[in-house]
Amino acid sequence: MMRKAFPVEFVYQVFALLLAVIVVHALYVTVVRPRAEAILQENKALMVADKDAELQRSIYVIIRDYEQEACFILMFWAFAIMAYKGVAVIRERRLLEEDLIPLAEGSRVLPEDGRRLAQVLAALPPPTQSLLLPRAIRVALHRLESTRNIQDVSTATRALCSAEAERLDSELSMIRYIAWAIPSIGFIGTVRGIGEALGLAHRAVEGDITGVTESLGIAFNSTLTALLISIVLMFVVHQLQLAQERLVQETENYCDERLIRHMWTGELQAR
């Protein structure tokens, strides 16, 4: 009975989320919120002393609320997931620089050579054998040995690469969800801030607009932070997706240039 593969990526994502929560919350408790409160108190003192004074605007005040904290946690979690996938892409691309099937120029690969060349791949470390390039080469050799048709070999290789591209794209669904959730959290802060401002409208009528301005600050600051984080995150997501697409395409080209074009079944000679 085969043992199930240990879900390394899932465990990594869970620990990455826990670490992001701990680190970001610790920074907010020890640095962000204390400094933001100090700056707000200074601004209030300035307003009391001089109503025309220019108030200090700080990044700590902009990001001090709970919605912004949640956005940063999700951002760092998404970065950790993308870093894991980015390292995997780098490992795959390094393998493209190696000559896994050493074939001299002008040499031929016959159907009878499939088993021998497959043994070369079997000598690779198990983690390397599970990468896309060794799997694509193995599929090509097995299809050549079983069908003795080069067109079938090319079709099987392309099908494997297409399936891998779909798998990589589907694995980005969690990151896309996070990229969608961050602006949504920002809008929650907007709704909360506007709701608090409406609740303090009677004070504004009486001339005290301090509470209303603070509540509106929550609304606008949460939206601003969420949108900026979303812009950065989506840029990194598209760069990762581009790297994955190039990996699949270059793997397909590798198989065409270094293996399939050397294959020969003797059909032309028979004709």
C-alpha cells in the first residue's frame, strides 16, 4: 500500500498564516497603534491651541485600524504562498539548463531506446523526478515505445504540459481570493467608518466635528490602504503567473528540441 504524500504545501500555508498574524499583530500592538495615538493626541492639542494649525499626517494614523491590520496579514500570507511557488518555478527552470538526456547532434532515438533512456531519469533523486521536465520526457519515451508514432509522442507531451499549466493556474486560486478579499475588507472599514460618523452627526450639528472626522478617517484610510495593497499584490501575482506560463512553454520546447526531433521509427526508410 502506497503512503500518502505529506501535505507540505498545506502545512506551510497554515504556518505562514499563523506567523503573519503573530508578527503583524505584535507590530501593531507595540509600534503602530501607540505611535498613532500619540500623533492624534498631538493633533488635538494643536487644534486646541490654534485652530488654523497644520495637522500632522502620519502613515501610522493611516494604517492603525483593524481593517488595515487584516489587510497586511493577508498580504504577507499571500507573499509567503507566492514565495513558495516562486521557489518551485526556480527549481524547475534550473532543470531546463541541464542535459537530462544526453544526445549528440544527428543521433537517433529509436522506440527500442525508450526503456534505456527512461532508466537515466529513474536515477534522478525522487524530488527531481516529480518535476515537470522529467515527467514530460518520461511520457514521451513511453509513448514512443508503445505507439512507435512520433506524432503521438508530440501530442502526449503537449497534453501533459497543458494539464500542468491548468494545474498551476488552479493553484493560484487561493492567492486570487486573497487579492479579492483585501479590497473587500477595506470597504468594510469604509462602511464602519461612515456608520460611526453618522452616529456622531448630532455632535457635528452642535459644533463638535472631532468624532465625525475621526470616523471618516477610518473610512477613507481603510479603503486607501486596501487598494494600495491590492495593486501591489496583483502585480506580483501576474509576475508569478507569467513565470509559470513561461516554464511550461520552455519545457515543451525543451522536449521538442532535445528529444522529439531526434526520434525515428524507420517509417521513412520503409517507404
